[in-house]
Amino acid sequence: MKYKLYQPQAINELGNRKNQEDTVFPAFGSATPDSRLFLVCDGMGGYARGEVASATVSKAVSDYINGRHDFDTPLDDQVFAAALGSAYDALDQADHEEENKMGTTLTMICLHQGGCLAAHIGDSRIYHLRPSTGEILYRSRDHSLVQQLYEMGEIGYWEMKTSPKKNIVMRAMQPHQETRAKAELVHITDIRPGDYFYMCTDGMLEKMEDDELMSIIGDKDVDDEQKCQRLKEATAGNADNHSAYLIHIARVENEESDALQPNDEPQARAANKALNDPDRFNKPADKEPDVEMISQGPTAQPQETVRPAAVRKQAVPKKSGSKKLLVPFIILLVAVLTGFTIFNLLGSKKEVPDKMVEPQNTEESDRIEFKKSDTKEESGTTTPFPSRQATPKKSVTTRDEQSERTDREYNELLQNEKRRQQKRIEQEKAEKAKKEKEEAEEAQRKAKEAAEKAAQATQQAAEKAKAAAEKDAASKTTLHVGDNGNVKVDKPATQGQSESPAKSAKPTGKPLKGSTKE
């Protein structure tokens, strides 16, 4: 597979930060249509020397692959693994004081003879877009806490954008890691003219959704440079550093060997829950606050208790002729009031924290709130006696409990992740030991087979040598010349035959030396 690219476009914006922690390769403004390797790294926000980490990883990976790989041949996964290992080694060397405070994400696109290798670590993202059909063929899966909570069903699609935990990454490249984070690899061979590869840091996605991204890149009326400018304008107010590379495929020449190359893109797309979630097309409207703040100044008016519409109908004068509907109306009214009462009771039970299960605790907490309100009234404040419906403290307490619950879930998730990593390490050690044992047994078996074959070959050679010697002995004859000039031929007796007198034969042709003619 051979490619021809349009001029790649890079974005490397500072945002509202004082320093630039993102790194792109090729460096900003140095990419050409002949470039085949692209990297975007996001130095970890909040960590010291994030720009050092991103620059170190970008340089190490690019130097290793460019120095050891010919892009006219397929890129082997082992070559990338070695490049990633060299980047980790470079990170260890860059962290002289072993503070382990810097880190970076990694995204890589490598176009080679066997297709495209997409690799990423962290929450920086890779897209494969096909504007001709309006499809997102591939979107990398973020290695973040909110992504895990979303996949576990704890939060919804749009809650990932607003969660206070959205900046916590679960996988990143850091120095002196006991277990080095592995990259997620996807092999892509379905590449067509007009396709785009878009790789970016999370700063580019602060206020941009997939449909807006496709709208900008899929616009046929503007060129790639203008599309890049529109992406910059759409992210101009972003707080974080934001960097990206836009790679446009101009032409593709397929070869027979392309069918032998792996293609993981369909499986990766099917496994991406966020990419297949229909809720991503239905952005919810901004919600109103659960508790309405009421002015408590001297001009505050008494609040009217909220009632269902059916209750308000009692105050409406009845017209003549409506007596026939009185009984059904009363039944309906009773049903509505009953439902409303049950709803309030259920709602009040939901507001009770998980630990406060017993009814005595709930009543006691209510009495404490009422006593606080009575104290305020006695001190001369004009705050009205709070009803059970309008007490905001329960909502606040519920939010605090939810926040503590989220923290607990986060800590449990981290502990589970550590346990999974430890279990994976133990499994890898066990598998390695098992593999070494199997290899040793296999070597012993092969050595035994080789010894048996050698012994068998030696025995066969001895038998053949013996048979050849016997054959030679059987084929030998002895010539005797008598005094009369006759030649006497003696042949050894063969197996199963007795010796017989030798027959005489007259010499033919040239006489033997010492013989006489008759």
C-alpha cells in the first residue's frame, strides 16, 4: 500500500496556560507530504515538567522508528514496542532526581507499506474520518476515570463532560513505573482517498463534539489550511493547551500483499461504547437548580405551597349542569391527592443518606433541623418555619453524601486497578515460568529425538557398511594360470551352496603374462 498525502496541518496552541506542555512531531511547520510518522503528546497537567516529558517521549519514539524502519515495508508491532521501551528509558534518564512527578500521554499515527498503525496512551484521541460518507470509522477509547465509570454504567455519556473527575487519567507514561503502561494498538487497512486522520489532545475537545468536528473537516468548500484555521477559532477560548495534527489522504495504491495485513478497525469501532451511544447526538439542555433560593428579607412574601393542578380546580366556580360530574371529580381528586402524598413520602425516603436506614434516625435528623429553625425564630430573624418540602439541608446533605460516595468509588476503582495490575504481573510471571518450563521440556524432547535419530543413523550406517563388505567379498574372484597355460577361475561359495570344483576356461583376447599359446 502506497500513499500520497496533502500537506499535513498542525495545531499547537497555548490556550490560557502560561507554558506549553504539548509536543507535536513533526515539529510545527516542518511536516511535508512525504511525512509518514506523526505524534501528539500532552504533558500531564498539574505535574512538574510536563513539557519535558512530552518532548522526551516524542523525540525518543520518532528517533527510534525513523532510524530503524523503512516505511516501504510493514511496521511490526515489536518495532513499536521497542520504540516505546526506549521512550520509557529516556523518561527515566530525564527524571534525574527520581521525583516521578512528570508524565505525558501519547498518540501516534504511522503510515507504512502494510497500512496504518494507530497507538495511544491516555486521554489524547485519534480519529479516522471519511467525509464522503459522513462516518467516523475509528475513535480511540480514552484511558480516563470518567470513561471507566461510563463503561461501568455509573454515569451517562454527557456526564463525562461535566464530571469533576474528568481530568483524571488512568494510563499515562511516567518515569520509574513499576509496571509500564502499555499502548492500545489498532491496525487499519481500509484507507481511501479523501479520508482524514485527526489526532489531538483533550484540550481540543473541551467544547467540541464529534458532529461539529465532522462538520468542519467534511466541508468541501474550504481547503485543509482553512479547516485547520476553523478548528483554531472553535477552540480559541479553551483553558488548556490544545494541539492536533490533521492528515489528509490524497491517493492510495493498493497491492496484493495488503490482504495479508491485519485490520482491527471494525472490531475497535464495535467495542467503543461511546462511539455507538445514541445519546451523544442528543445533548441535554442545561438543568435548573434542584432547590430554588428564596429571598428572606423584610419584603419577602409568604410562599404558597405548591399543589397539583387538580387541587387548584376546587377554587374554580362550578357552572350549572356540572353536578353530574361531581362524583367522578371527587374520586379523581382523592386519587390525585393520594398519589401526591405517596410521591412525597417516597421522595423523602430517597433523600435519606444510605447509612441512615432506620426511621428513628430520620425523625431525629428532622427534629434537629426543626430545632435549628426554632432557634432562628427566637433570635428575631424573619425566616419562616421551614416545611419538610422546602428544607434545602437534605439536598445539601445528599450532595455531600454523593460526593463522598464518588470519592469512595474512585478510591475503590484505584485499588481494584492496582489489584488487577498486580494480578496481571503475577499471571505474566506464571505464564513466563510455564513457557520457560515448556521450552525446556521441548528442548529436552528434541535433544532426545536427535540422539535417537543419530543412534539410528549410526546403526543403519553400520548395517549398510556390513552389507557392502559382504557384497564385495561375494563378488571377488581368483584367477590361477596352470602350467599348460589354462586359466583357472575360483569363486567363493555363496550362502546355501557347497563349494564345487572350479571350471577351466581358455584364455581369450591377449594372453596373460607367462602363458603360452597352444
